[in-house]
Amino acid sequence: MPWALRGLRNGVVTTHYPCRLDPYAETFPAVVQPLVPGSSNLDAALCPTGAIGTQSESLRVDAGRCILCGRCVRERPDLFGWVPGSCTARLNRQALVVPQLPETAEAVELLRRQLAARIRRFRRSLHIRHVDAGSDGSEEWEVLALLNPVYDVHRLGIFFTASPRHADVLLVTGAGSHGMAEPLRRTVEAIPRPLVVIAAGTDAVSGGLVGPSYAVAEGIGDLVDVDVWVPGSPPSPFSLLHALLLAVGRIPPEGR
Amino acid sequence: MSRPAVRSLGQDSVAAVYEALRVRLANGQRFAALLGRGDPATGTVLIALVAHDGDVTPLNATLPAGATRYPALTPQLPAAFWYERAIHDLVGLVPDGHPRLDPLVLPHRNDGSPLPRPGAPGQPARIDPDEGALSVHLHGTGVFTIPHGPVRSGVFESVEYLVETPGEDITHLRIRPHAKHRGVQKRFEGMTVEDGMLLAERVEGIASVAHALAFAHAVETLAGAEIPVAAAMIRVLHAELERIANHLDVLGKLTEAAGLAVATARFGLHKEHILRLVGALSGSRFGRGVVVPGGVTALPRLPAHQVTTELDRLQHAINGDVRALLDTSSFLDRVRTTGPLEPELARTHGALGPIGRGSGYADDCRVTRPYDGYQQLAPPPVPVRGAGDAQARMQVRIAEIETAFHLARQAVGRLPDCDTDRLSVVMQAGAGHAVGWAEAPQGEVLYLLELDCHGQIGYCAPRSASFHNLMLFPSTFVGDVLTDFPFNEASFGLSIAGLVM
Amino acid sequence: MMWLLAITLLALLGAGLIDLVAGVRYAMPRSVPYLVAAAASVLLVVVGAAGISGAGVRLSLDSTLGSGALGSGALGFGTTALAVDRLSGLFLVISFAAAVPVSLVCAAWVSRPGRVRYRTLAATHCLTLGSVVVIITADNTFLFLLAWELLTIAFYLLAGFQRTKADRADAAIITVTLGKVSGAALLLGFLLLAARAGGFSFAQLASVPRSGLRDAAFALLVGGFAVKVGLVPLHVWMPRGYRAAPGPLRAVMAGVAVNVGFYGMWRTLELLRVPPGWLAVIILLLGGFTALLGIAHATVQTDLAEVVAYSSIENGGLISVGYGVALVGAATDRPPLVAVGLLAATLQVVAHALAKSLLFSATSGLEDATGTTELESLRGVGHRLPASGTGLAVGALTLAGLPLTVGFVSEWFLLESLMQQFRIGRLSYALPLALAGALVAITAGFAAVAFVRIVGLIVLGPRGPAEAIRSRDVGPLGTAGLALLGVGCVGVAAVAPLWLRVLIAGLDPVVGRDVAAGALKSEWVLQPVYSEFSALSPSWLVIVMPVLLLGVLGMSVAFGRGRVFAVRRVPAWRSATGGVAGENQYTPFGFANPTRKVLANLLLTRSTITVLERETGGRTGDPHRSAAGAHLGYTNDVVEVVERFLLRPLHRPLLLAVRGAKRLQNGRLDAYLGYMLIALLAVLAVVAGLA
């Protein structure tokens, strides 16, 4: 009984996202982007993971490689800047690269239609099985945060399930350690189809700072077919929520 | 900070190191780690780290080229059990007389095929996991094994607990953590100090700040640098906020195991607020990018008074829920006498952090080997409980939340008086070895760091509290049944990422 | 009809003789005695049915055998006859309806090669059945006791038959010892009554007026029968005796012959009418405790035969509780309560006879094919032995009291009968009734655990290794026997109202059929005699439950648009583990371990872990330090509390007493003359004193 009263203490703390914009989600520094189109001579050591490069005479940042250390913004504030907002998930690995190429946009649109056809049966209920394939532990915290009263994904019909037999979505964190390759394959095998796979975090997308090496793959794309890519080290809960909603087609693929 | 900077590696024999270790332990010093490096073909070094008031001393023994075996330490010092398994995994040395050389941090084959040896210089061969079944350790009528993991029921890090049970009782527990080995130690090699800093933050993601601090301390020791007071205070602030978040996470997991949904939600809410506060201060919800060798990157992005107000508000809210939790008898019944860790075992093992302190053994390096702002601030009271059960560990954590708030407020309070123009010192770390430490929420984190003459990392061995403490986990299931498992696990509050790295 | 009875007895005698003459030497006739016994059993069911209908079959031994050894005149035991009244008829039908399929299973069992090495097994089978016939139909104390002792001998022979079994000698001795205790109690009880009645026929015994003597006789008789039923503390022979007996012959003991114990109790109530109140209370409480103890042990035993044997004790307890309700009704002169108690108990007798025969028959099939009755070795064998496996499942579900089986009907009736305790104002009865109700309810719960273990792990469990099966399943004859019993378990429930009419007719001598007829609320609906309390229609369940199941299946097919058939098969989810050596799923032992812990006070569970390794994980003194070394030894055992704390302590004083008594029997003529002189003097002194 005391707990029931305690539960009412703070009133409604839950976000209204995605029905309404959430101020925290809007201001969260989730992506680094080049500020100017032109290329420039860059120090190779500027980015520890090689997310920054030049392509066809312009700077590009691969959000899928970026671990959000902010070194580039600190060292070259003239070229790079934080972009707030949490809609960072994409349906295509290439779409994480900014600026985006036009053909990538077409590919994304195709993927979106294919995904929509595949997941028609999910309706408004979504069950997620999470697998850690070599994360640093912080991704698990952010995934678990989705269950706290602030994000409370249950209100959206999203649930975490212990058994892969009940799962619709496989949420994979970590860079894909070789030791987890076989357990991950067994999990994928145990999940009924249709199945949507989300690679959560920069490690899962590209291996981040630890992959590839003798012990880990270059992201989990080597191990399973990924449908949704979420960058971030770790991705914030709003980014994860964006990925989940994107996976089931409840928001437009390009949130911003 | 009056630490001797560069220490030379000794050339003592293994026996001499063991004798020195024995004498030091008999004098009340603590065995902190046993590490190995090198290649048996070209010569290897065993490094025992001994912690005592004021410093952590490495004791080195060099094995000649071609030596693949050495006398095991474990028979004399059970705490070395996992360390020697890890050495076997990473370096390929065989400790003679070791009771069980099962794979620990690295999957490998027991059929005599060569080990990957990422501990040796050069690129090791790709891991080819051996999923061959391990033999059982418990024999008797109807005894069977329940595998928990590696893909566990819920959002957990991957680890495989094998419960050998005759049904209901947890008679014997084995841990196979190697599935998520990421090769972090190898990854450090050849990195610049700045990049190493980023990797250190990702060794044990939930204790990013503590790992960053331990790494930074090692670098600063090598450089003989003294960091600005403001930076020291900012480090304390973030370290203590991280402690609060971790302990709230443990409380949330404990209440979730008991099915107290409202309590789980409340602690989840508080934890989210702490993470948001950290995010508001630093831009990262885990305080990443704050600590750099020589200081910190930036001032907190919120003014001090606003931080203090927020801390007061959070502490008030958390205290109310903690009080309610301590009045919930149905919950206390589940944690009381669950997962008892014998005080004697905690002492001889040198159990770290809240786990040691729950069993009457306290070694808090914020007090015994103070660093950063802890040197200037009043030393925090170290809560100690003697019962050794999950409840004692929880009580220690609750008390630590209290002191963490106090320390964080003190640190913020000092900030306006500090010179905040200079937040880091420019320094040039020379080649050499150093040990850095910090008190993570899980317990003491140690970094043994070697820089080469180019300022690059030659060798970096993190030792997390998770590694040292999880060794004790199987010893704490006396009289416990399967349903006690989540309580005991949550009360340990460890990270697998920090264990296998 | 009376000739039919004579023919069956002669047939059993002849069958026994065939076995004794040709049983071992020739394989062909080995199954003949059992087939003859099966035929005789069919005839006996017919005789019983005639008895229930009130035809009054009576085979007078005075006229049949002239003035032979059993005759009236010579020994003065009164007229002797085999008489089948309604009650006898009912028990003939119950016992021999089970004996028919059991005999078939036995016939199939002995015809397998290398099966029988010693003679007398079929003869013992016939002796058992014959004794049962005589016990149930005897109208005379003397004949009854004679057959009772014969049955004791038959049990002794059965328990001691398998000479290669290690614990056979103990089992046979404890079986015969408690058999003798039972015989002695019956003898004393009958003699007490006969002394007052002045005759040995049952009709004369009934005429003894109510007195302390009659109460004592009532208690002695019930106590004597309780041994056969397995009531605490006289149950200790049961698990051992049953387990030691060979193959399906266990079914003869536990499914067929055990019914004479119940018959005796029913007959006692019929003759003596009003029991002492304390006896009713004692039977209720002992019955409840027996049920709990029996099911507790059945849940944790590791041997299938022992599990089934302990469930016999449990059922003995349940039936005794129903009988206790009837005794309370009789003591307080409430015929409806007698009716509901007896109906519940008799239904349970029926369920037990069918299910126990089925379980033991199926057990023998499994044992035959795998060479063991250890549960750990029997896991998943049901897949490869469909007949025995299905039999085991049906029997187990029946005794677990699940719907669609007769066990459900009987257990419902029993609990309803116990709930009538509010109708008795007196606390001294209401309290034991409530307590017994609680014990029965707990028992029902644990019965589910006990039998789910059997069904779940042996029949439905993951397919066991093929090499566990050494020979084929029971064969067509055995399958027929198992099928008959299985159909009986479900069929009786389906036509429960009809069957209840048979019971009501059969119980007429004990409780008037006009009273008992209250158990039928309407044509197809049952109620616990008292109306407006509760009602149940097992027949309706038999129709509705399959329909619901089909409905659910149909809906899932319809709404799933046929996708339920598009199945992708993957291994069972095991946390994605790479596997471990050894057992990696629940064992029968492990499944029962929570029970072992919950009932630790009753079972005195002890478990020990032998530390074979040092703190660090190495095996002490093991030169080969590898992952392959053994490290910990786990043992666990439970204690039979009654045996340990009641009977074992009695053992030594009893032996001392016997030794003292033996000293009197020293074989010296002068000593015997001395005893006679002392006795004479004592009598004279008493007479003189009274005068």
C-alpha cells in the first residue's frame, strides 16, 4: 500500500514521445555533423575510429563509426558540430553517413517498403528479445531504461520477452564477439519469422573502438541480417525508441 | 600526490615473488592482481600487484624464453584462481598445480591445440570458439545442470551460469563468461594515450568514469603531473554521480527480483534522473569524455547552485523510497541471509567494494590511497556491515548513496572558489610503467600501464572489481535455492564487460 | 449360478496344478494357467453381477463335500457355505474385473523366453485369486480365516519369488510377518464375537449385543484388515513386498487381492453396524495421515515400482478416510453420511483397482523392455514403448484425480463427503473430519506432482536413447490387457451414474439403497447424497472437454489461416548455450526435490555434499588436474518415519519377549505338567474365591 501511494507521488513523468516532441529528445546531442560542405586537411588522429573522411570533395561523418567522443568538435569547432535530436536510427547502413548520397535515399525507401510488407502481422504489439554480443555494459542500461517510467515502452505495446519464441524483434548490442556468434545464431534460429533485427549502438553497427579484432567482428552485420541501425555509444533511450518505432513503421523513416 | 613515478621491473624469480607476497600478505597487505604478459617463446613476465595503504606495489618475476610452465600460486593463495586461468588463456603459460585450468576470459580448446595468446606481442589468431561441453563437477543421483545464459532471460550482459543442482538447491555453480571477450587489452596496445582514454571509458561501460580515472592516474603518475583543484573536484563529482547511478541500478534489480514493480519503477526513475543530470553536466549520460589525462575537458555545463539544488532534490526523493524499501518486510525476507559471503573468505580474498564491505572487509582506495579531490575533501565514512548476505551488501550500497551525495555536494561547493581557467595540465608522460587506481561503484579498479618512448601504450592491463569479486560468487550459494539466484546476482552488482574485457 | 462358482474354483485349482506339473519344463503351457485364470475371472464377474442383482448365490460346502474336514458336525464350526450376497457380489465384480486384464498381461509376460525359471508362479497366482474368491464369499469365520491365511502365504510366495533380487528375503519376511499380525488380529476379533454369539457364521456374529467387547472386536477386525490396506503404521510391508514381486504379479497383489481388505472393512460395518466413536475418529485421522505419508514418499521415490507401491498406501489412506466418514455416520446414526462415505470409498476402491492394476502392468512392460524400474533410466522410454507408456500415463492421470478419469469422480466424491462435517454438531467428530479433509486436499495436490513426474518425464519426456530399450513392448495379449484397464479408467467415469447405481445396489446390505439413491441428483448428475450441496456430471465432462479441445484447435486453425501447420522445427530453447556434459534437463529426482524440501519434516530429508575438492575448485589428491575430474559428491535420502521411530524401536523388545516366551516352551514334559498344575490351582483359587 505505501508503494501504491509512492507510485503516485510524482504524477505523470512519462514522455509523450512520439505523439508529441519531447524536449529532452530534441536537445540531446546525439550526432556529430560536418558544418561546412567543403573539404579540409584533417589530422588523421582527429577521429579515433575513422568516422571522419572526405568523399567527393566534401567532408563526411559516418555516424555508424562515431563513438561521440566529441574530439573533432573540440579540436575543429569550425568544421564539426553537435546536432541535437534523437531520431538517429536508419534502415540502411549507408544512410548513417552524412551527408547522404541520393542513391542511399532511394535504397532506404525500398527497404522501408520491404520492411513494411514483412511486418504487417505485428500490428500494435511488439515483443523484443535482447542479445548482448559483446557490449561494454552501458547499452544494456539504456535498453533497460526503456522500461522505466520516463520512457515506459509498455504504453506503446512494446514488451521485452525472455523467450525468443515470443519475440518479433531481435535487439543486438555489442560489436559481435566471436564467442557470441554461435549463441546469436541459435537465438535467431529460435525466433519465429517475420523477424526484425536492430543493431543498437556504434559497436553493433561498426565495431566501434574495439572491432574488428581477433576477438570481435566489425559489428553484428557480419553475423545477422540487420534491418535497423542505431548509432550511439551508447545510443540514448530515445534513439532506441526511435529505432523500435522505425522498425514497425510507426514513424516516417526520416524522422527529421 | 606523492607517489614515486616510474618503477622499474624487478627480475626476481617466481619463488622470490611468492615469498615476498607471502610476507606482505602476512603484514596485512592485500593481494590485488596477478597478471602475465609476453610470449613463452621469447620470455614472459608475471606481475603480482599488492595493495597497501598509500600505494599499489607490483612484484615482478621474469620467466626465461621457452619457459611455458611455472609453479601455480593458487594452491597457496586461492584468490589467484581466476588470475592464473586468465594468464593461461591470454599468455599460454601453464601454472603447475593449478586445480582447474578451464577457459575463463577466452574460449579455447582443451585438446592441446595452440592458445590464441593475445597477451603476447603481435596479432593473435582469430578466436575460434570451442563449444565443446564442459564436464560436470557435481556427481550424485538425479543431479543435472541448468544453463543460465549466455542469452539470459531479460536484458542482461552475456554470461553463462551453469547451475549444477539436484533440483531446487544451488549445489554448485560454474561461470563461463568468455562469450563476450572483446580483446580490449590487446586493443590498447599501440594506441595513443588520448585514444586509450576513450577505450578505458568503454572497458566497463557502467563505470566509465572510474576506469577513466584509473587510466588517467596511471598516465599522470608517469608524467608526475598534478592536476588542477577544479579538475579534481569535477572528477569527484562525476565519480560519485556514477556511484549513485550504479547503486540505484542494483536497488532496481533487487526490487525487480522481488516483484516490487512500483519500487523498481521508482528506482528506475531516480537512476534516469541521475543519468540526465550527468548528461546535462557533461553531454554524455555516462560521463564519458569528462576525464582526460591531466585534468578534465570542461566545466560542468550547469552552474554549481543549480547542481546542488538538483542533488538535494534527488537525494530527498531517493531517501524516501529507500526508507519505504527498508520497511517492506516481504522484500527484506528475500535478501536476508541470501547469498552469504563468509567474512573470513572476504578477508583472505580481499573482496572489493560493497561486496567486501558487506562482509566486514573494507578497503576503499578513496580513503586508503586518496586521489584527486578526495585528498582535499574530508574522507568519506566507509560503511561496513558484517552479515555478508545480500541485505548487508544492499545496506552498504544505501549508505554509500548517502555519502556519495554528500561528497558530490562538497565537490560542487568547492568549485566556485577554484581557479577554473585551467582545467587540465599539459604534460609529457615518459616511457615506463605505472599503476593507477580508482574506486568504482563495484570496487577498486586498477590499471597497469606501460608507455613506450613514443608515448604510445605498450601494455595496458585493466583489472576491474568485477573480475576480482565474481570469483567469490559461486561460494555464496550456501543453502540457497534457484529463486534466490537473481537476488544474489543483483546484490553483487557486477559487470561482465569489465570481467572478460 | 452356484455351480459356476464351484467351476471357477476348480478351474483355478486345475490351472495351478498345470503349472506345478508342467510349468517350467515346457514353454507352451506356461501361459495356460493365466488364461484359465482370466476365463475364471470372467465367470466370477458374472457371479458377482448375479450377486449384486440379489440372486443370492449360495454354495453350501456341507452338502458339496459331505461331512468333510470343513463340515459342520465334525469340528463344530457351524454350517459352512460360499455365499454371494450383494456386498460380496460387488467386491467380486470389482476384484475380478481387474483380474481379467491382469491375468492377460501375466499370460503375455510369462510367455516371453527366459522368463520363468521356477515353478509355482502361476500356481501362486491361482492361489491368490482362489483365496480372494473364498474370502469374499465365505459366510463363516473359520473359512474366512483359512482363506485369509492362504492369501498371506500366497503373498509371501510372490514377494519371495525372484530369488535373484537382493532385498527379496527381507521383503518376503516383512510381508508374511505383517500378514500374520493381520491374521492374529482377525482371529482375536472373531473369537471375541464368536464367544458371545455361540457360533461362527457371520449371521450369528451380528447378533452380539452392543458392549465394550463388541467395540473391541470391531477395532480388532478393522485393524486386521488395515494391514492389508496399508494403513499407517502397518503399511511398511507394502512398498517392499510389492516391489519385490515379479512383473505384473504386482498388479495381482495391489490391484486385485488388496480389495479383500476393503471388503473386510465393509463387511465388518455390515455385521456390527455401530462402531465405537473413537474408532471412527482414529480411522479418519490415520487414513488422512496415511494418504499424506504415502503420497509424500510416492513423490520422492526414485524407483517406479516403489512410487506405484507408495501410491497404494496413499489410496489405502484415502479409502480409509471415506470409510471413516461412513463410520462417523454409523456412530451418530446418520444413514446419508454412511452412504456418502461408503460410496466415496467404494468409488475410490474401483478407481484404485483399475488404475493400480494398469500402473503395475505397464511398469512390468517397461521393466521388461528396459531391465530396470529406476526412474532415471526410464526417462523418455514412453516414446518407444507406446502400449506400456500410454498405460502408465492413463493410470497415473487416474490416480492423480484428473478429469475424464474415474479417479476424478472418486476424489470429488471423497472431498464432498468430508465437507459434510458441518452437519455433525459435535466437535469431536467435526474436527477430525475437517482435519482429514485438509490432509486429503494436500494429498490430492501432491498426487498431481507425483504423477505429473511420471507422465511428464517417462511418457512425454524427451525421447530417451534407443539403446535403453532391450526388447519390444508387451505384445498383443498384453496390449489387450492394458487397453481393457485403460478403457476401464476412462469408461467408468463416462458412465459414472450407471456405475453408481451398481454400487448403490451392492452396498444395500450396509446402507439402505433408498438412502444411497440420493447420490443421483438426476439421471446423469451426481451429488454427495445430501441434496442442494453440489453436483457433478462426469459424463457431461467426457463430452464437453474433448469438444472444447477440438473447438480451440479449430479456432487456432481458422484464425491462424492455416499457419499452425506451417511449422519450422528448431531445438528447444536452452539460453543459447553450447551445452554441458551430463544431464542438462530436469531429472525425475530433481523434479521431486522441491517436494523433498517442502515435506522435509515428514520425510526427514537429508542431503550431504561430500567435498572432494579444495576451496579453489580442485579435487584433493587428484593427480590429473583437468576439467574432467570429479569434484563434488551429492547424496540425498529420505526416511520412513513410521518404520524408523515406531517399528524399529519395537524390534528389540519384541525379540526379547519372544526369547522369554521361548523359554517357557522348553520341551520338557515335567515343565508342561508343572504349568498345568499351576493353571489348575489358579482356576481352583478363583472359583473358591468367587464362591
